[in-house]
Amino acid sequence: LSSKLPWVGTTIFTVMSKLATDTGALNLSQGFPGFDCSPELVALVDQYMKTGFNQYAPMTGVPALREALARKTEQLYGVSYHPETEVTVTSGATEALFAAITAVIRPGDEAIVFEPAYDSYVPAIELNGGVPVYVTLKPPTYGVDWEEVRSKITDKTRLIVVNTPQNPIGRVWTAEDLAQLAALVHHRDIWIVSDEVYEHIRFDGRPHHSLATHPVLQERTFVCGSFGKTFHVTGWKIGYCLAPKELSVEFRKIHQYLTFSTITPVQYALADYLKNPEHYETLPAFYERKRDLFLDCLRGSRFQFQPTEGSFFQTVSYQAITDEPDYDLAIRLTKEIGVASIPVSVFYRQKNDYNILRFCFAKDDDVLREAGERLCRL
Ligand code: PMP
Ligand code: GLN
């Protein structure tokens, strides 16, 4: 069989997590919480499973969950999405991203991607015959050069993929970024897929500027979210897409043939759990403390870093320690000191020598302390 994705191997997350398991290393590589979710949420799922909520959910998601999502979005961002026609529950943000990209991209269309980019965007673009056009964000600030973005827009550009807070670099888009983007796409046939799975994980009082909050952007954006990050349940693979009606119509045509619908009892449980805003409002403080703890542990090391703005990832530069390629170093550190990380070069298509590793700090405090101690020995 000739490969449709010849340049793709097994994802780095699978590679590094497996190596961490095989070697018994502390796993700060793949992004998932090292602690359990709330027992209250588990009890709700249990209750729905035991009371007969075990058959197919409606294709678009159970009404109670769509309504809860619409209410939360209205309260947080002051934007109304109609729960019946503009909110769709998906099997993880990954499915939402794939369906949204598929809804937009036809063979030959160009899609602008800011790299370092989360790894699922480009394969989705290419499987639809699209051509990724890269705008490279460079350390240490990873700011967007809007002139560069402007210069890369052609009459074939149909899509721009945004990710805020951005995995792996933790950058949070500003109101100015939204204004710049809006000026570029206004009156053009360009759609936006905005990956906002870390919307509730941002630090130092920074607000999350959802693309839904900007009218010019909102009307052309598929906002993709995930409960995995927000409620510490990455293994449940449940997410959603918010998009204006005409966009949601096309999105749902694809969603219904990708997965059709998503696990029923979990949807009912999440609908109940979302009613208490404390369940997501406490997240910034919860993760900011973990970020600060991890950084305090790293202060005695030779790594260089800027505190991450959002997401549960911290990137660090290791230029003062070694000039090994980051992939080799990530493997070596897993084997030799028992700390697994992700080499950031894998999120760039172009080869580079930025020498950056990504650590996930969604871990128990003692794991973060132990990892910090080991990393300080380098
Ligand atoms: N987007 C980003 C930026 C992510 O980091 C992740 C994964 N953790 C996803 C999407 C996928 O989310 P899900 O697990 O809900 O499919
Ligand atoms: N989003 C997670 C990360 O960045 C991994 C998800 C996955 O393993 N596909 O680490």
C-alpha cells in the first residue's frame, strides 16, 4: 500500500510515553495529568451508566451538554452559540479538529499553520489534499510576525489554524493578535480552526481571548475544545466544536461519518458537572501553582526558560548544557536520569537547532520535585 502520509511515523507522544514506561522514568513527556479526576465526576458517570444511559447519543451530542456548553460560552465570552445548531459534541478535540479541517480543505487549498504546531493539524490538512504553509514562531518570545503572515496569504489560502494557549510553547494569544488576524481575513474566503483546548489553563492573570469573542473572526471560526484538559480526563476523549450555523452544518456532515456520536453517559455527567463554574474557574490557580513549583525546582539547573503563559507545558532551552539534537537528548535523559520530555523540534516541519525540550507539569508535586532534582544534576 503506498502511504498517504509518507513522512509520518508513530507520534512522539507514543514513542516517549512507551520509553518512559519501559525504563521506569518519570513521564513528563505526553501531556496528561498524573493524578485522577474528581470522584464527583466519576460518580455522575457511574450513576448514568447504571440508570440506562448506554445507547447512542444524538449525532450532535446530548441536548443537556450542548446547552451547558452554550451557557458557559455565553457567560465567559459573551457570545451566543445556538445549542441546537451551533454546538457539536465530538470524540475528543482531535476529532473536532479533523472534521473542521476536512470541512474546509479541498485539494490544492493552502492552510497557514503556525509552527511549532500540535501534531494533528498538518496530517489532517494533507489527507484532504491541502498544502500547509508555515509561519515559524521563534524562541524565546514566539511572537507572530503579522507581515510574514500577510505575505503568505495567496488566493489559494482557505484556512488558518490557531492554537491558543499554544502547545508546546505555552504562548497565549493577545487581543492585538486577534485584531491583526481579523484585519487579514476580513472579506476573504478564509476560515479558521481555533484549537482552544487549554482555554482554562493560563497564568499570571492573562485572559483567554477566544476567537469567538471577535465578531469578524467568530463568523468564520470553528472553535475546538476538549474536556480532557479541563476536567483531568484525557482518557475519555470527549470534546466539542462551536461554529456558526452554516459552518456547523458542514462540520456535522463529516462528524456523522467519522464517529457519528460520542459516549452517552459521559455526556450527561459532564452536562451536570459543568453547571458549577468552580470546576473550571479554579484551574488557572491550580496549574499556576504547579508551574511555579516546577520552575522553582529548575532554578538551580542550567536550563533557561521563560515561565509559560498557558497550557500545562513548560519549554526550556538546554543550550548551556549540550549541543545534542533535542530528540537524542530527550531519549538520553529518559534512559540516564529517568525524566522523559518531548523534543520541540518535532513540532516544526523545518529542521532547526533551537535546542528546546517540553516538560508537562500536570503531575503530582513529589514527581515534579524529583524530576527537578534530577534535572539539576545535569
Ligand atoms: N489540541 C492540542 C493543542 C492538544 O494538546 C491536544 C491533546 N492533548 C489535543 C488537541 C487533543 O485533544 P483530545 O485529547 O480531546 O482529542
Ligand atoms: N496533547 C498531548 C500532548 O501534547 C498528547 C496527545 C496525544 O498523545 N495524542 O502531549
